[in-house]
Amino acid sequence: ILSFCKHCGEDYAGLLPKAMRILSEKFNIAVPRSSMLPPEKQKNVRSLLKDYYGSLCKHLLKEHSEMQAFERKNRRILQTKGELSTERKERGEALAALFQKLFNGTLNFAEALDEDVPELPEEKSSKGDGDLLLMGGGLDSDDVTSLSIWEDEETQRFYTEFPNLKDYLPNFKIIKQEKTSVASMTEENLDEDLKEEELEEDKKEEETVAEAIEEYEENDNNTNSSNKILLDAFLNLLPNCVNREMIDNAAIEFLMYHNTKHHRKKLVKVLFGVPRTRLDLLPFYARLVAILNPLLPDIATDLSVLLKHDFKYHIRKKDQINIESKLKVIRFISELVKFDLYSKIEGLYCLKVLLHDFTHHHIEMACTMLETCGRFFFRSPDTHQRTKVYLEQIMRMKTGKTLDSRYVTMIENAYYFVNPPELPVTRVKERPIMHEFIRHILYQDLTRPAEAPKVLDFMRRLNWRDQQIFNYAIKCLTQAWNVPYPNIKDLANLLAGLVEYQESVAAHVVDGVLEDIRIGLEANTKNLNQRRVAMVKYLGELYNYRMVESNDIFKILYSLIAFGVATDHDYPSPWDPPEHLFRIRLVCTLLDTCGQYFNHGPSKVKLDYFFVYFQHYFWFKYSSPVWTVENPFPTNMNHMFRDCLTNLRPNIVLAEGYQQAKDTLEQITIKMRTKWNPIISNHQNDGDDLDTILEAYFEDGEDGEDKELQEEESFSNEEDDSGDEKEDRTMHIRREELDDAHQQPTFIDRDIDGIEDRAIDSDLDSDDNSDNQAPNSRCHSPDDDDFLAAFDKMVSDNLQDRMRDNVKPQFVDIPVPLHVKTNAKKTYEQLQEPETEQKETVNFVLMLRKGNKQQYKNVAVPTDSELALNLRSQEKAERVEMEKVKRLTLDINDRLEEEDYQDQLSQTQKPSMVNLNRERRHKYQHPKGAPDADLIFGRKKIQR
């Protein structure tokens, strides 16, 4: 039909080709028409040809849509499986050839009929399919950008931004390289290349690689010696280019001074022969090639060929040596891939070849490639899906094969580096800037030795009058678990220094620490274990810095072994289960922190008594039925318990079992009750005030520790009289929670509870005195004598030192020497001179010391100066003060004289009362003043 239209169309259908019509219209030349057939018949033939052309266009569009669908499916298979089968490839080529032939025929037919060629629709769903694949691969389409490929902006600039070579070489023309199409480079072609290059002997391959390297050494002798020296110096400096600026300068230097064919080959040889131990140079060498690539593309091509040959050589060699050289080659290829100097398809093909024989060195090479450019492959849209398939294949082979643990760890690290797991976004709590500052200096600066001394100054500068800042600072100072464990001591030290300026802080922090320890006892959850250890450690450090009394330490110690503790194995407590041994660790931590200070005086005795209860608690836990041969008692807990007690009391006799610890506890309990039962009964009958205290104590129950202290103070003042109140106050534990051997009535237990510390303190005195003392009498102990003796000695020493001090009066004004005043007087000649107008001044005498001599100089100071004004104001204030004292003294004298005068006047005006009924002798009036000896004893006669 096309031939008919070309040769006979004008005669039978009156056809005019489109090109001829355009030319006739352009030049206004009429084209002659054929009149072989009448116009009606030509019109019929022309309509038949146009109908056929319409059906041809429909067929063309149908074939085009089928070819697009086939290509779309091929892309999906290529992205999913990484390769296409030969059958599909041949079918695709046949469809493309058929469509091209049909399209060319349609063009010629449209030209003959003077019709328009139908527009072929573009593939609209390509972007959607790509997004779907990306979504299925775990990567959002919005993330497939240049920024998402790189880890950060600095890395992106390193791999994408290069110096502008036109600024240095404006005459050079940048060569635009044509990228190899995907259709012409497939993995099948690469497989064929690999098969064709396989040789039976390994020596052949070695010769091939050697020839490729020696190819660049042929013309060494023909080059100029001076150029050779310069080139050698340049190449020797390349290993020192370890940053972006240096490698950029090296690339520009090579372009300007060493750009010859031989030098380029020599550069390729040096780049390829980088030492296997200098893997850090590979990114910079790849950047050097990338900078030179626009002007010198042969360097990148030759280097890629050498690396490809070397990679194939190592793959076919299948030996287990030269692992460093293998890793160098695969890492160099990966760096070139990221600079777009090595094809992505060839890079993925290298990974695929390694997965075919995934053993030994191939595992390390594959993991190295994934760690170097795996993320680049995974985040690139065109290689994402294939990289995902290879990653899944690697994980399947890791699970299916029995690999060494080192290889398993290497595979997992590479996989999660390329495709990290999706983690929920951690929301950072937004705090005010002042709160962030407080947390920074307490939780970060305090842990740095160089910044720690400044923390106290920063804390002092806080606005403590602001209630918000005050409360938050207390909160941060209380939360010791936010500080590293070794730095808890520094936090306590900081608090001790801060208390000197903010006294109320200590009470709030200590209350918070005690409350947190109590909450830990009540909650008893494993999530709070580290926090509880930190708070107990913090409490011990606070005691070491004298922020806490020993009373609080013993209170916590007894609470740890008494709160919620069951005394029967058949009825376990939910607060302290039999298998729960964490309280032992807390007690040992607290004792290890501050127990060394309980080594003398009443505190030593109290700690010894506590050890009895602690051993009873430990052996009660140890004897629990939950511990069997299959599930023995933890050895580390046993060692911790023994080490804690022996470190504080090296000569202590430890119990060897639960029964022995129980017997020791019974003996102490009987001793306490025997000694203090009479005192309890006396206190119960001793006045209304004491009854009120005891009644409040009985009503308090477990939470009456504060009123126990009141009762303790009411019973006796021996702790206050001892002079060491902080060391002698201890807590009182409830006997019914610990003593499972003697079940006494509740009120007796509580009475013993309230005087337990008194029993411990009384062991320091003699037994006879303690038994005969009244409840409210003061106990005398040797410690009191020692204290009083030391106190008297201190007072006397201070008085003697004070008496030896010479208190010298402070002279504010130094009198001017007489000879200076004399010299300052004017002479007769000076008085005769005419007076000139001078500014009013005040004369000062300045005393200087030169050697052992004093010199005096007159200084005239203006009256309006600050020195003169201050002097005048000071003198005026002194005069006013002296006048005031003088007036007060005169007023006192006047008042005394007035009182004496009034007394004399009253005595003279007082009438004498005379009894007229009976004569009475007048009362003797004592003479005033000194007695007269002559009047009393008479005059002494002097014998002559």
C-alpha cells in the first residue's frame, strides 16, 4: 500500500505528499494535478486509504502501550531480582524492533497521505511505580534526595562539590561524557565478560594484571629528567594529602604542571598501587580522580579497569591470603562508586559475585563494601530495591549457614549500618532555660574535674528567692541517680559547700533523699534498683559531710531490714519476697560508704547491736526454702555480706547459721527487757506530760519516728550532756518485726522500742550505776569526764592566749612632728613679700620612708578636692560626736547632783516622831565616813 501511494497515489487518489505541499505553499507555485480519473473516483480511493491509516494509528498506539507495559514489568523484575532472563531480554528486543518498524511505516504513510502522526502517550505511572517500590523497600519517596544519600552536609560536600577548573585553566574544554546506557550494560554482559576471561591457569591472569601495570612504565626513560624529578616529588607528596584542601591543591597542581599522557599513566599507577595499610587515603585519591575527570576522563577509566581486573583476579584465585589487598580493592571501588566514577551496576555486580560464594574472605569483602557504599546504594532510587534484595539474601545466608561469631557480628553490623531499624522518635522534654542550666552544671560540669570548682559559684549565683528556681534546684540536688556513681561524692561535697550560704537547702535535700528511700521500700520494683543504690550511696556521703545525723543512718539501716519483713517462711511478704536479696546490697552499700565513722563511742556500740539484727536478717534469707541445690544462694551476695562486716569489725564473730543468729538476738532482747522493763513502768506512772507523749507514741504506730525522738528526749538528757548529739541519736526499730522468738504484747514491744537506744548507750556505763539510777537522773560516764577535762583545758588555753595578746590602740591620725611644723612657718622675708592671690588650699604633710629615715613633704590640696572634703566631713562628725558625749556626761553629772540634793533636803525636812507615853532611847545613827580612832580608843599618850 505504501508503494502504491508513493507511485500511483497521485493518479488514482489525487494524493500530494506533505513535503511537496509545504514547498508549494512556501514558494507559491501550483502543483499540477493528474486527470486520469475523475475527482469522484479519486475521492473514493482517498477515503479508503485514510480509513486504513486510521486503523494503522490505532494499531500503533496499541503496540506502544504493550511495549511500555513490557518495559515496566522488566524494570520491576530488574529492581526486584537484579537481573533479566535471556528469554525476556530477547522478547523485549523483538518488541522494540517490531514497534520501530511499524512506527517508521506509519511515518511514511502519513507523509504520503499528508496526515499528522499520532502522538505517542508517555508513561504516566513510572513515578508512581518507583514510589511504590521505594515504599515497599522501607524508604519514603521524599527521602530519595541528594541529602538523604549522605550522612551529613560535610560528607555531601566532600563527594559532590569540586573546585571550578575553569578558574585555573580557562582554555581547557570540559569533556561531556556519555554515560553507558543500562540496556548496553547488564549483569548478564558482565557475567559473560567474567566467563570469557576465566582461564585455566592462574599464572595467565597474573601476567595479564602485570602487563596492565607494566604498560605505564614503557616510556620512563624517554621523559625529561627535570620533569621526572618534579613528578616524583609530586607523587611522593600524595600520601600526605589527608584533607580536602590538600587533595584539591594537588589536583590543580597536576593539571597545571604535570598534564601529559605519560604523567597521567604514571599517576594511575601510583593511585592503583596505594599501600594496603593506607585505607585512609582511598577517599582522597578518589576525590583527586573525580576533580580531574571533567578534563582528563582517561584517568578514571584506566583506574576503573585496573581495579576491575584486580577484583576479578582475587575472586577467581579463591585463596585465603592477602586479605588486606582484597579489602583495599573493594573499598577503592566503593569510593569510586560514590564519586560516580564507577558504574552503580558494576558495583552491585561486584556485590552479587561476592554473594555467589559467601565464605571466608568474601564475607569480609562484602561487609566492607556495604559499610563503604551500601548506604549510597540503599538510598539511591535506581539501586534501592536491588540493594534491599541483596541485604535480605545476606541475612538469609547468615541464618542458614554455620558461620563464625566474628562473621555473624560483621554481617549484622553491615546490615544495620545500611538499613538501620526504625526507632521511635525520642521527644526531648522542653524545659526553661534556667532549668537546663541547672541540669547542665550539676549533671555534666560536675563530672569534669576542670569544671567542678566552678559549679559551687554558679549555684550560689542562682536566684534562690525565686520559688520556682529554688524548688527545681532542690529537685536536681536530690536526684543523685542522674549523676554517675563515682561522682555522687562530688554532689554531696557541693551540697555541703552550698549549705554555708543557703541553710534551708540541706533540710529539703535530706528529706527528699529519705523519702525516696522509703518509696523504694514500698514500691520494690526492679526498675528502681539502680536508683535505690544511688540514693543510699548519696545518703552515706551526706553523713560523711555532716549533713545527716547518725540517727538518720541507723533509722534507714533498721528500715531496710525491718520494713515489710516477714518472720515466717510460710507467709512471705510482698514487700520483701524470700528470693529478694536487694536489701542486703543496700545495707552493705550504706555501711561501706559511712560505716568506718562508727568506730568509737556510743555509735560503735549501736553499730555492733545492728550487726546482730543484720546477721539475723541475712541468715533468715539464707535459710529460705527457695534456695536449693539446683538454685543455690548467690555466692556474690554471701561474699558481699561477709566483706562488709569484716571490713568494719575485723575481730567480729560471725554467726554460722540461722539458729546461732537467732540465739544471739534472743540474748540481746532478754538483756534489754530485764534492764529497761522497770524504767518503762516508772515512765508510765510518771506525770501527765509523759503520759501524753507515750499515748501519742502508741497511736503513731509505724509512722511515729518523730514522736519517738520526743519520747527519747523526755526520758533522758544523757545524749545532750554527752556533747555529741549528732553521733548519739539513733532510730528505734520495732521489736515485733524482728523478734520472731518472743511474741510479747504490742505495748511492751513499743515501750522497749522507745528506750532501745538508751539500753545501747547504757552499756558504756557500769552496770551498778545504771541499775540504781532514776529514769530522769543524769548518767555519769567516763566520756563526760574526758569531755569536761578537755573543755576546761580549751577554755584556760584560750584565756591565757588572750591575756598574752597586746591590744594596741589603732591610731587613725598620726601627729605631725614638731620640727616639721617649725619648718612650715614663714620667715621674715616671706612675710615682707607682697601677697599674691592664691587659690585656697589645705596643707597636708606626706610622710615617706627612705631606708631607715622618714621624710616629710608638704602637699597643698585644693579645698574643693575629695580628700579635703572627706577630711572636713570627718572632723565635723568627730566634733559632733564629742559634743554629744560631752552633753550626755554633763547631763549625768547634773542628774546625780540633783538626786543628792533631794536626798539631803528630804532628810532635813523629815519630822522626828517622839513617843510621849514612854521614854525610848534614840536609834543609834552610824557616822558616815571613816571611823575616828581617837574618839573610840582615846588619845595615845606619848612618853618622853
